[in-house]
Amino acid sequence: MKSGVFGILKARFLLNDDAVKNWRFIVFIILLAILMIANTQRYEQKVFEIAKLSNEVKELRSEFVDRRSELQKLKMESTVTSEMEKKDIHPSTVPPVKIEVKKEEEKSFFKRIWQ
């Protein structure tokens, strides 16, 4: 038992005759660990990017709601009237009248020939 523990601590398993198998396994484990660390790093970067974009979406949505309510206030007839009165333009007291344009009938080919 004592020689087994000291053998592991002194890394004799890396210097034996069949150490090539051990080295291959160690290199495989190291490459696997590096791959896992890189994968975790990319995952965390994407999580941070998603959090940043969701915060930006919330900010833009609230700005949109603010602008839309401001636009609705500006489109109200009372707001337009008050702004125009500042420029000495008053609303009309006469209601609008619809203008109808009557289109002449197109004459057929034969009717045009006989005229």
C-alpha cells in the first residue's frame, strides 16, 4: 500500500515501460478539459449577450410607449387648435362640402365614327 501511494506521488506510472498509454490518456483528459472550459466560456458569453439584449428591448419598448402616448396627445383636435391659434389660424366655422366630379361616358368606337 505504501509503495503504491509513493509511486503515484512520484509519478512512476509516467516513467514505466507502458507509460505511452498513460500519456495518451492524460493528453486526452487535458484536451477534453480545455474543450469543456472553452464551451462553458462561450455559453456564458451568450448568456450575458442575451441579458444585455433583453434589457435593451425593455428600454426600447418603454420608449415606444412614451412616444406613442405623446403622439396621441399631439394628434388631438384640441392640441392642434391651440397650436394653430398661436399662429393666428382659427378653425373654420363652415362645415366642409364634398365635391363630386362627374366623369363623362366614353363613347364606343361606332358612336365616334358617326359623329
